[in-house]
Amino acid sequence: MSADDLLCLVYISRSAGPVSDDALLALLVQARSNNARDGITGMLLYKGGYFMQALEGPNALVQALYRRICLDPRHRDVTTLIKFQPDGRAFDGWTMGFANIDRIPPEQRAGISPFLDQDFEPASWAEAPHQAMRLLRAFRDVNGDSTQDTRPVEA
Ligand SMILES: Cc1cc2nc3c(=O)[nH]c(=O)nc-3n(C[C@H](O)[C@H](O)[C@H](O)COP(=O)(O)O)c2cc1C
């Protein structure tokens, strides 16, 4: 696949109700299996009833996935923050990285990102979408060593 065909899309959404650890795990298992098939990589964050996710991969497949995600009853108010053609993948090798920010102990928070404690209210992130990308990349960079529930996944 040429870099011309790559699409990166970041959105934020509100969960439809309380999300249990089991429900998050089921979502991730489904996402990772489909994404491995489709050559999609990315990072999913959960915080206080909101999701933030970066999706990257072949343009048509990312768009098709995003259409499915927008229709998914597990969340609502899906708001696109950024959509661009990257030079390369930021989450290469991660069929879907994941972190539940609510579960990160205070002593581990400081080293991750200055944006970690910001609420996931869509409006404020929509005004500064590149901060969202920086937050998502920060979880790629900690690479599972210092945050619970974040782990690299082989593509
Ligand atoms: C917050 C959130 C993130 C999701 N991320 C992905 C994803 O990365 N890949 C994926 O295939 N499905 C993802 N889904 C699930 C899709 O909305 C949809 O249910 C799924 O792609 C359908 O897959 P199926 O054809 O296996 O039934 C996500 C859903 C939610 C609520």
C-alpha cells in the first residue's frame, strides 16, 4: 500500500451507558480481529464515559470502519476531530492499542501526557484536535510498561 492511500482519523464519542471491563474487552477482541484482517491500526482510549480513538489504514477500509463505528449503539455523539493523510503510520503494529485512563494510578499519570487529566468533552478537543493526536501517541510511547491495560498487539 502506498502512503497516498493511508488515512488517519481521530474521533471522540460518549458511551451509551456504563461500560464494564468485560464489555471493553469484548469490544477490543472484536476490533483487533477485524483490524488485523483489514490492515487497520490505532489506539483506543476510554475515560469517564467517553472514547477517543485513532484509526489508520487503507483509506477505503478506514472510512468503511468509521461508518460502522458511527452506527454502533454502544456509543453516541461520535465527533470527528481530525482526518488526514499521514506520511506513515503512528501506530504500526498495534491492531488496536488500548488504555482505560480511569484505571491509571495517580503516581503513573504524570509521566504520560500533560493532556491526561483533561476531560473528554468533545467540544474542547474539537478546538485543539492535534492535542488529541499527541495524547494518543503518548500511549503508544509508554508501550505498555507503565500503564495498566495498555499493551502492544502484533499486527
Ligand atoms: C468505541 C468503539 C470502537 C470500535 N473500534 C473498532 C475497531 O477498531 N475495529 C472494528 O472492527 N470495530 C470497532 N468497533 C466495533 C464496530 O462498531 C462494529 O461493531 C464492528 O466493526 C462490526 O464488526 P463485525 O463485522 O465483526 O460484526 C468499535 C466500536 C466502538 C463502540
